[in-house]
Amino acid sequence: MNRLVEMKDVVKKYGSKVTVDHLNLTIQEGEIFGLLGPNGAGKSTTIHMLSGLLKIDYGSICLDGFSVAERPLETKRRIGLVPQDLAIYEEMSALDNVMFFARLYGLRGALLKERVDEALAFVGLQDRKKDKPKSFSGGMKRRLNIACAITHRPKLIIMDEPTVGIDPQSRNHILESVRELNRMGSTVIYTSHYMEEVAAISTRVGIMDGGRLIACGTQEELRAKVAGEEKLTIEAQGIPEAALEELRQHPHMIRVVPLEEGVEVYLNSTQAYLQDILFVLSKHQVRIRSLTQTEPDLETLFLSLTGRSLRD
Ligand SMILES: Nc1ncnc2c1ncn2[C@@H]1O[C@H](COP(=O)(O)OP(=O)(O)OP(=O)(O)O)[C@@H](O)[C@H]1O
Ligand SMILES: [Mg+2]
């Protein structure tokens, strides 16, 4: 398979702060690659360097065999970027917005009109094309932003947190459009700090934290790294610190994560030690509302690698 993206030893610094730290990443043509990481992990910085919007301090980035630094035009026309911060003109109609970006990508005449209509229909905004985005919901603006990025049929579509702060319907629409764009032949890079979303659509996942790529692989490969862990989520109000401490002291405990209303405990077998856990909680008069046992997931892996939760 063709290597579409090759980032080698890429470094980005702001002053003395290393924002992207010796990043190595290869993405094959045809993938939906999910880049997962908490706020400030360096996802957008990585995306901006790959898109040629930000200079790298060290290393190299190639797209479809072209160096992003040396052949900016060749690489830019292969990319459709849907940025985290919306890039649309509020005072122009939806149609004019998409036209504007399509012209930037060199489309003219009948083909321009055809591709613009196609893009608006693709994101479900055909019947709102005369309206200005200032009257749109957050989700509709996101969808318009996607339409602006796809008229030139880029080989690589990059969406930077496209589902933050939007309604569930638009969210599903966007996730489905990622799949559809991929079926139609585009490779997709998708960043998010929502584990569930990345798990739902990605063929491969990279996990970033503190500027470093701390894990990368298929979901199966990543889950295998924490195959020895099971999670038990206990819903209960006001678990005293003494109970948490006692849970931490259990000889087979891997990790105890207090929640707002309850606790998560990670063990190599939750079933084998369930009685012990219940015993500790009942000793401290904790009234349990529910118990759920789950297999390890990407959240477990993030916790296991960083000691922190992805959610906060
Ligand atoms: N122009 C800049 N000047 C200085 N520091 C910056 C600049 N841009 C980003 N940073 C810092 O670099 C780090 C990574 O930022 P980045 O935006 O790449 O993270 P992210 O993973 O996209 O986070 P989020 O999920 O919040 O979008 C952060 O600590 C951020 O404050
Ligand atoms: Mg970002």
C-alpha cells in the first residue's frame, strides 16, 4: 500500500516549550486515522505542520511522496483541511462560501458549479445554500466547513475535532460523512479527545500526550496492550477516602480512579475479586447503585500509559 503521510522525527517548539516531540507517524492510503489526545496534547500543531500552515523546527514531512516544506503547492492541493476553529465567512451565503474555497483550489466553470453543488448536497445543506452561516447552528457551520474542504476531491481529508460542541444529529451526520468520504477514496485523519468517536470510525489510532505519540496501532493492537486489565465501575455516592485507600491496598489492584459519583477499579480479573471489593465498600457503609464490568478500551490504555484520565 502507498504511504500517503510520512512524518519523521518532527519537532515543534514554542520558545523553550516542546509542543511536538520527535513525532514519527506513517499513514497509508485508504485509512481513517484517529488522532486521540487530551487538550494541549499537540494534535492541532501536528495537523498544521502536515498541512503546511506551520513550519517544523526539525525532522521531515512527506505527503504522497512530496516534501511539505519543499513542494507546498503539490502537497496543499492534495489536502482538504477542516480546521478546529471554523474558517467560514458569516456574511456570505453558504453557496458563496463553498464557491470561494473551490476557486482557491483552482476549480472553474461547469466543474466548479458541479463540485460545489455536490459538496453542499453531501453535507446536507443543499436547501440552505442561499442562507448565511450566521443563522446556522454550530453543527450546520461545521458541515459547511466540511463542504468547503472537499470540492477539489483531496486525497487526504483532515478534520480537527469536528464534533466539539455540536448537537447529536450533526455529530452523527459528520461521523457518517467521514465514513462516506473514506469509501469514496479519501484517506482521513480525524482528531478528537472523545475515545468513543475515535473507536467508532478509525482503522488505526494514534494516542498523543504532551507532544509525544505514546501509542499507535489498530484498535486490536492497542487493546492488546492492556489485555490484562478489567474495569469495574461502581456507582455510589460519597465513597470515603478511607474506603478508596483500602481498595488501593488490595494486592491485585492495578488502579483506583475516583469518579464524581462512584469509583472505577482496575484489576486483572474483576470477577475473582468482586467479593473483596464489595466487602470493603460495605464495611465503609457505601450504598452501591450499580456495578458494571467492562473490557479494556482506549481509555484504559491512556490511563495505563499516563496515569491520567483522557476525559478531564
Ligand atoms: N502559537 C502558539 N504559541 C505558543 N504555544 C502554543 C501555540 N499554539 C499552541 N501552543 C501550545 O502547544 C500545546 C499544544 O497545542 P495544540 O493546540 O496543538 O493541542 P491540541 O492537542 O490540539 O489541543 P485541543 O484538544 O485543546 O485542541 C499547548 O500547550 C498550547 O498551549
Ligand atoms: Mg486542537
